[in-house]
Amino acid sequence: MTETIHTLVIGGGQAGVATSAHLQKRGIPHLVLERDRIAERWRSWRWDSLVANGPAWHDRFPDAEFTDLDPDSFAPKEAVADYFARFASDRNLPIRTGVEVTNLKRQGSSFHATTSTGMIAARNVVVATGPFQKPVIPTVVTGSDITQLHSNGYRNPAALPQGAVLVVGGGSSGAQIAEELVRAGRRVYLSVGPHDRPPRRYRGQDFVWWLGKLGKWDMKAPTPGTEHVTIAVSGAYGGHTMDFRRLAELGITLLGRAGKYHDGVLHFADDLATNIANGDRNYLSVLDEADAYARANGLDLPEEPAARALLPLPDCVTTPTLALDLKREGIATVIWATGFQLDFGWIDLDIFQKDGRPRHQDGVTEVQGLYFVGLPWLSCRGSAFIWGAWKDADRLAAHISARG
């Protein structure tokens, strides 16, 4: 038998929970399907010590604060997952866990979803499976007995084989994992590509506050050529600016972007100094814009000239290593902090671009009744964040309500 529902939401993470809350507010009958537990990716796809990259006052839904947390602190991953589970429970949201959707297609005027527990027909479908779907592990280091894993499989230093560690990827995940490893006494190499690195705090305010004031969260599209530039920031150890010079001082050897691998040797691009310089340029530009905003708006915030002082470039940047014999250097583990790909192979509809991204306008697709929420740059820069998904879900719920 086929179960029928007005609106089906696929995915019970932050985007799915937000969508359900807004549909409920509008009295729209709906069902959320989640293949694991609510917000499972926060629990099982993150390392043990992970905390949110934004403070608790920011990385949340407007309708609910974190309990038992200082608003300026950074919530541990389990607290984030518990937050969403509690939010759903308190509002009695119709979320059915342990149910996987394996196929979605259109039949006549409705959608039909094949699930692990049966068929469901719906007038509308909101895909809220998020951007962290298929870990990307480049097939570079082959024919080696070195342990390789994606950052989503890393848990803690003790879980890795003894020996040095190469972390590939200088975004938030890679940089934070590398720092945790070197603090644990491991010898660490970190491959750093193009990145942005905002100040953790400036003139008494967190960088998320500044990006809001400067209108950067509302940017509609990335600057051309920066679509894949990652952001390096950390809420770990109380929160700090992710300065790669400081990581080098801790003992991490910085490298350029990883390239070809041959006969046990991994080669790196000669772009480390450029990547560091561009990260510095981004950092200083945020300070410049924040200062200009404070002057223009008469903000009584203490000036912070010391924030512009940069540490000297370490030797590993001025004299970069371009080839690394992994066995000779004692590297036992390679951690690929190289991001994720979208995986919508279960959606049997011709709505995808060559790169796998759905064609849509702010989450509304060309197929009537089909929506996406929670993806990066869905409507703006903030769309993939907790509060950004909340805003997009509100708008899409209004669209569904108007459709009837």
C-alpha cells in the first residue's frame, strides 16, 4: 500500500527540522523521513572533540537557544545534535527516523518515494539531505600500506596508527585536525590550498557578527573563481583565528596543494606562499571593512591595531617542500580533509547540472512541488548554516503554502 502525505521532507538534519517547523507553523500536513537519527551527521560524521565554528548565540535557530551553554561558547557536536533532537521533540514535529528514501520520481501530479518501509506519495517534496553526502578521497596515494581516511572518519589521535600524519586540506576541518594532532605529540604535515581566514574576534565582536554587519552572509553568489575556496576558522580551545604561521610554530610542516604520487613520493604545488598571502589578504580586508563600518556607524568598539601584526613566515613557507617521501618521513596516516560531493543518484528526475547540483532558483526547482533546502549558496552565502537553513525553510514553506 502507498502512504499519502501533502508534503514529504527528506532528511532530518538542521534543514529538515527547520522545514518541518515552518510547515507546522503554517498548518501544512507533512512528514519528515530520516534514515538514521535526527542530526546524525553531527554525531557520527565528526571527530570526537569537534565544536561548532560559530558561538552558541549565532549557530542556532532563532526560536530556541542552547540550554546550559554560555552564548559566547562553542557548542560540542553532541550538544548540537541534542539541540536539534530536543527542538523536534518539544514541538512534536512529525519526524520518522530509521527510514531511508532509495528512489524519488514523478508520477502524474504527485511524487512517489520508494523507502525502506514502503511507498509514499506526496504533492510536494523538500529535499533536505544537506551538502555532506559523499566524502571526496582523491585516488592519489595508491599501492601503499599507509592508512588513508576522510576527515569524516577521523575520531581522535589515539585511534590512528603510530607515526606521522599528513593532513590534506587547509579548511576548518583540516586545520583543526592538524592542530589537535600536533598538540597530542604527533609529527604533522598539513597541505594548504586556497582559503579565506577571517579573524575569530575583532574589536570585541566575533567574526560571524562582523560578516552579518558587513552584509557578507547575504551575498547571493560567490565571487567568480572562489566557488571552491574554503574557510579556515576554529571554535576549538575557546575559539581562535586560524593562523597557519602559528600552526607552524606548534611544529606543523606546511605544504602546498597535493599533486601527483609516484613510487612512494607525493608531490606538492609551489603555491604555499601564495595561498598564505591570499589568506592574509582576506584576513586584513575583513579588518579594513570592519574599521570602515565602525567609523561610518559611530560604533563604540575598542580599536585593535595589534590584530594587524602578523608573525614572520616560517621556513616551511619561504623554503617549501615540493616532494615528500611518505615512508622516509614516517607518515603512517593520510587524512583527506577534501570536502564532499553531492549525491542525488536516488532522484529519478532530469533536474541536475553536469556537476551534480540541482537546477533551482533559491531552492525552487523547475518541477512544480519539488524543493531543495540546506545546500551551500542556495539563496545566499548563509544558506548552509543553521540559521541560514532556517530562513530558507521559512521562505520555501511559504511557497508551498501558496501553492496549496
